[in-house]
Amino acid sequence: MTVRIERLVTSGQFSLDGGTWDVENNVWIVGDEREVIVIDAAHDADAIIAAVDDRELTAIVCTHAHNDHVNAAPELAARTGATIWLHPDDLPLWKMTHPDRDPDRHLLDGQVIEAAGADLTVLHTPGHAPGAVCLYDRALGTVFTGDTLFKGGPGATGRTYSHFPTIIDSIRDKLLTLPPETKVLTGHGDSTTIGAEAPHLQEWIRRGH
């Protein structure tokens, strides 16, 4: 069966450090006609369940634990039986949103998550958050970057638990080394490619300082 990638956009709020912002998030559904995984269960469990439809949801993979990326994860897991995966370095952020529910599994750098014919390699890419990860599938020519890399530059690093030099190291060492034609599917907004973003690294570094 053919692996396909579906994008669902959900709306809600991001809250951290005493501030709250209205946001739209990309929820990525990866799989085939029988089973799928969800990357970032944002805001709206009902909408995600409707998009999954009658397929089996086997895993909810969190690119990081900011509330807007994980706020629907426990409800979605409870209603589908899916397991929640998170890098352990993001447990402090997770606990801010879900103090009474731990993730089910820990993501580790280099691990491969198999889902309905997709093989997603976990790339630990701290900076936006300590446990931020990207998920790369060579066969699909795609990397899911969460909030680590966007069209136009790195994710934000102005808040607690984030660090600009670290996100630059992550992008340079883990993402810009991927083939230039690799599609970059982000946590918010439009997609891009590694080749479109790579030439701007020095510009981001100057801007960040």
C-alpha cells in the first residue's frame, strides 16, 4: 500500500512564560488506508479523529512539548489506544500541560519509528525546546521539522527552555546535511525544502545575534 502524508490545520493557543498567542498548527498524518501515525496532536482531538477516519492510529509522535503541539495528545490517545512518544528532555515542558499523564514511550536520537510503510528516523534537534526532534524518511524524501526549521529560518528561541546557538547547531548538523530536495514539513505555516533554506544559514546567524 502506498504511504501518504496528509496535512490537517488546527487552531488554538500557545502559552508560555505568562503569555498567550493564537496559533494555527500543522498536524501531519502519515500512513496508508489501514493505519497511520499522527505527528503533533494539536488543539482538536475531534478534528484529528475525523481526519484519521476508520484507520488505526498506532502512535502520536510529539516533535516537542510546547502546549500547542501536545494539548490534544492525551485525549486522542485515550480515544484511539495510540501510544504517545516524546523525547525525555522535554518532560519538564510536557508536565506544564499534562501534569498527571506521562508520555508512553521515549524518543531517542537515531531511533526509527515504523508506521504503515514509513520509516521515520528520529533526529534530536534541541534549541527551540530541549527535547525537540525532527522525523526524516529518506524514501519519502521528507523531514517533519516541528518548530525547529521553518520556511525562512529557525524556530523561535526567545522563551524559556530555548537557546539560539543550539538550534543553529541542530539545523546545521542534522538538517542541512540532508539531500537538498528533501521536503521540509513544518509545525506551522508553509512547507519548504532543505535546498531552499540551506543558503541562508549565515544570514540567520547574523540576524540571531
